[in-house]
Amino acid sequence: MKKKLQKIVSVLLITGMCASMVTGCGSKAAQATTEEAGKEIAAAVDADPASIKAHIEVGGWPSGDDGFKAAMEGFNAIYPNIEVELVFTDTTSHHQALQTALAAGEGAPDVAMVEGAYIAQYRNSTALTDLNLLGAQDLKNDFGAFKWEQAVSDDGTRLVAIPWDLGPTLYYYRTDVFEEVGLPTDPEEVAELMKTWDGVLEVAEKVSIPGQRWFLPSAAYPYQWMFINRDYYDEKLNLVLEREGDLECIDACLKIRENGWDMDIDMWSGEAYAAYAAGTCVSVAAGSWFSGFLKTDIDPDGAGHWGATVLPGGMPATNWGGSFLVIPEQSENKEAAWAFVKYMLATAEGQNAMFKAVDYFPAYEPAWTAAPELYTDPDPYFGGQSPNAIAAKIAAEVPTVYNTIMDTTAEGYIYSSFNAGAEAGETPEQIRERLGSDIEAACAELKQQQIQTLKDAGVWQE
Amino acid sequence: MKGGNNLLYNLRKYRVAYAYIAPFYILFLVFGIFPMVAGLFLSFFRWDGLGSMHFIGVENYINLLGDALFWKALQNTVFIGIIAHIPILLGGLILAYILNSKLVHGQNLFKTIYFMPMVTSSVAITIIFANLFGYNYGLLNYVLSLFGKGPVNWLGGDGSLIRVAVIVMFAWKWIGWNMVIYLAGMQGISNDIYEAARIDGASHSRIVFSIVMPLLKPIILFTLIQSTIGMFNLFTEPFVLTGGLGGGTNNGGLTLMMYLFSKAPQGGNAYGYASAIAYVITVMIVIISVILNKTMGRDKA
């Protein structure tokens, strides 16, 4: 009797579960925004801002919330009846929660941040509102093409996100150490000196004191800078590692390692952070958001002994990260959400208020000319230099590239494959080959997934 | 039909009882059983978490078996687990014995201190250990330099030493847990047995190996299963130490759980493949638990 009851109960439970799974998957496709609905939303946002009454949730990670808070007053001056609630957590948790909520069809915020490294996972998703329907295509020319294209679906029809900020890659160096060893400290002179790999090695040798002071956190990084646009794969999903001057670059990296001019550690480790602040690690490269990291976190007392210029070794202009805003299709307040995105990201006022607060370099180009002083004024932290002016120049030159879901995994391997190759005494060609096979092995399954996504989008040709 | 009637009859008859126990079963169903079944279901699909799902049969499992990184991760995980279990088992037993035999005062203080690593945030612990094992400024390398030895790149180099750091952290964390459990077990052993042994002139090591260990067998089995599961779940320590999902140079610190995370949701979004990995790990845990039970648990009953 009891056995039987147990059996029946478990059968019922399992059936119920399967049913809920099936219906769960079935109801996932939220009501897609139609063309007419999109036009209505666009018109409402532009025509009568005060008429939009809503409470919206905006999700992301710090310090984006500080940015929004800084621009909120301006936003509410135009949209007095939109109440904004910020739901912020760390980057990883935010993306996991967003992904889950999109798959479940409910629970996502009305507006969500998406980090540059993740955007390739979302560009084809129909769970996000096609912003072109809301009139976003009119904004296209105000944004750098390389950033905008990352948010366009593979079939070229939909736009799932608006770019927030850029990360023009800058080379940061300790001016106090450069001065001490008799090197120039002016950004242009440093750039000129380090244009060639010979120049880079000369600087490395001068600033380094074996066992006490080092040129870089790791000799692997100059090689990583070559790929920092994250353009590892072409549109046929072939891994393309050959770059102009890449072997010379690896060769220089190997020399830095052999001579003990690098600390041989991760640039984001606590040890490296301590060394930046102490002046024992003399230089490092990162997106221009690193200026904010230095000022607030790594070296708050370091005003006056940091400089920034373009990447050494004659490398082309590149972009390192930067985030986007999306509007999930499931949002019931698309008007208010679109008003928020448009004000924050596509007005000079919104972007510059956030730029001042959190150093997120605006992807919205009219912001640069609307308040030129923000971009050209000498920055006391950088000894009166203006890293933002250099960043703006770099941003204008970044090429459009093709991004995939394999990019973050591939990026992780440059550091470890270079170290493995250097440890094994390999030549630059061998290291490049090793990197290729390491990436292919680690990305095999992700590539299958990417091909499936492209097939679903109808743009994959065998 | 009769079954149905009985069910309804029983449900009605015991409805108050069922209502009382319902909260647990509903929560267990939603947060326990459902994800397990959904994961198994997913492992037969290719799915990016957002788009449409594609049934691909056992392809995920076949690809997994042919993936060199999977084997590397398995090898690392088992190596770390086996080496770490030597200090975990012996250290736990010896510490528990010392405390139990009243060789030292302040039993409760030591219990608390040794148990602390188990309840401290892994991330916080790992940041401290990363500093100990640091290359240029690490405490360990400083100590080595006092003996005239050059700095060792624990977390870099060819990647083989990352496991040393992970083993130390893993063992350090689990010794205290095992000690507390063993101590509880030892207190269940009658004092007469210890006294008889001592009168017969048995040494401390003799008592540990010939009396305590055989009598503690079921408890040792329990801790072994717990720490085996802990071994397969090893993620935070190597992840934070190596600063990425590849596990450092030559994948030296890549564990199975990191390998899973590198497919979804952190490194990519291959949810079907990640589910297949999760199921392979589950099967391995079940097999090892059964083997442990069979070999150690037999004469216990």
C-alpha cells in the first residue's frame, strides 16, 4: 500500500515537473516588439517626456551605479515621472542573473548593463528588444562604428544594445622612475622612443633593476595587446593569429623574460597592484578606464607620478572592453526604459555627467565636443598631462572587428601559452603555434555552439 | 483506478500531515530535484542559454571523452585530492587524538581554531595564500631566500607548482573539519578500551592505528566521502590563485569544476556541454562513494 502510494506520488511529481519544464520553455518567447509598437514608443519618448509615468529597474555592476546617480538629476529634470531603481551586484553575478532571467522570460530588469566581453553572447538574442524599432538607427552615426557593430545581430537586421563606454588602450608608465633613469616623461616623446621594439627593450633595460624593479608585470602582455580588440576569429570562424609584426613582438617579449625585466605575474594580482603603487612595476597597459582604477583603488596617493600614452612597439589603435545597455523584451516599461537608455547614453549631458563621476569614456562622440574641457584639460593626477585627449584620438582610429563567444577563453590563453612556451625555450613561431593549438583545444565546444547560433540566425554557410 | 482512489483517500486522510511537511518537499522539488532533472535533460542538447535548443543525443558526452582538457582537469583534480588526503586523514586523526587524550589544555579553543578554515570565505583565504605564494614579494620565497635559495615561481613557471599551493589550501581547509568529526567519534569510544591498552603498555601510535582507526572506520568513511565531494567541487582556490578559468600555465591548476565553469556560465555559454560535464562528475562521485562503502563499510555492520 505504502509502496504503491510512493510510486504514484513520484510519478505525479515527475510528470508535473516535465510539464512545467515544457511550458517553461514554451512561454520563453516574450511578446516581441512590433514595428508599430516600436514607433509608438519612440514617438512617446520624444514628444511628451512628462507623460511617461513608470517605475523601472536598472541592473548592472559598480561603479556604473555611481555613474547613473551622477546623471540622475538631469534625467529626472526631463522625465520627472520616471522613478529609477538601481539593482547592482558584481559583474559575474549580474551576467548570470541576467542570462537566467532572459531564459526564464521573467525577472530581468527593465534596463541592464552588458560588458563588452559578453556582448557576443547576446547579439543574436531575441530575448532583447530590437532597438532599431525604437529609432536607434538614427543614432548610429553618433557612435564609433567598431563598438556599434558589436551589438548588431549577425544577420545585420537587429540591434540589441547601445554602447556606453570605450576603453581605448593606453600604455601607463611611472614618470618618476622614467625621470630617475634619464628617460623622457612627456607622452609624445615616450611614444616616439618606444615606437620600435628596440626602443621598448632599451627602456625596459634602463628602468629594470633585477630582483627589485621591473618593466612589466609579465612579458606576455605586449603579445596580448596585439589582440586586445578581441578579433581572434574571422567570420568563417577560422582562428587568425598572424598579425603584422607579431613575431618581432614575441621576440621582444622573450628578451624581456630572459633578462628578468618582468615580474612574471598576473597584472591583476594583489602582488602586481602593490608593485604599481610602490613604483617597483614601472608600466602596464589597459583600457582608459584604468585611469579610474589607479586614482580610486590601486594608487590613490600616486598623483603626479603616472603618465599615459599610446601602445609601444608601433601597435595599431585598439579598444579594451567597455559596456552596453540592453532592454529585455520582457520589460513592461519599454517607453521609460528607452527614455533612460537614450538620455544616459545618447545625450552629451548624460554621458559627460557619468564620465566625470566614474571615468567611463563615452562611446557617444558628440559628448567629446560638447564639453571639450573634460577631454583636453590637464589631469592633475597625471601630472598635468591629458590621457583622455590621447584616448579620444585612439578611439577615432579603432577598426571594426568580428567578435565571437570564444573571445574571452582565447584571451586567457595568451598569457599562459606564452609562459609555457617561454619556459620550454621555444621560438616565436613555436609560441604562436602553441597558442593556436591551445585556443583551438579550449574553444572546440564553444565554436560548435557559435556555429549553431549562426545557423539559427541564418547566416552560416558551410 | 484503485490506486488512484487510495491515493486520493490517503491524501485526504493525512492532509494535515501532508500540509505540515509540504514546505520542505516543495522547496526540495524546486531547488533540488528540478535542477537535477533539467541538467540531465540539457546535457543532450546544444543550447546557448537564450536561443533555441537543439537535440544532439549523446554528442556532448562523446566530445567530452575526446577532450584533452577534460582529462587534464580530471588528472589534476584526482592528483590534488589524493595527495591532499594524506595530511587530511593523518593530520585530522592525530590532532583529534591529541585533543581527546587530554595531552593539551584548551580543547575547545583548538577545536574552534582548527575548524575556522572550513567556515571562512574561500576567496579571502585564497587572497592570503596568493600573497604567501607570491613570486617577487611572497612570504614563502622570502623564507627560501634566507636559506640562500632563489625565488620559486609557485603560481607561474611551467604550471606544475600551482598544484602545491592548491593542495596546501585544500588540506588546510579540511583537516579541521575531519578533526572535529573524529573527535566526536573518539569520545564515543569507551574509556575502558584506552585504559586497557595503556595498562598493556601500548604506545600512542599503537593506540591510534590498532584501536582508534578500526573503531572509527564508519566515521572515517563518512569524512572520506565528504572530502571526495569537496575534491570534485574544488573551484574557488585554483580559480582565484591562477586568475582565470584555464588554470594557469599548461593548465597546471585546472580542476574539473573550473573546466565546467569555463564552458558555462562564465567562460562561454555552452549550457548543454556544461551539463554533460556536471553529470560525468556526479557519476564519478557516486562510483567512488559506492567503492568506499563496499571496501570500508562491509565489516562495520
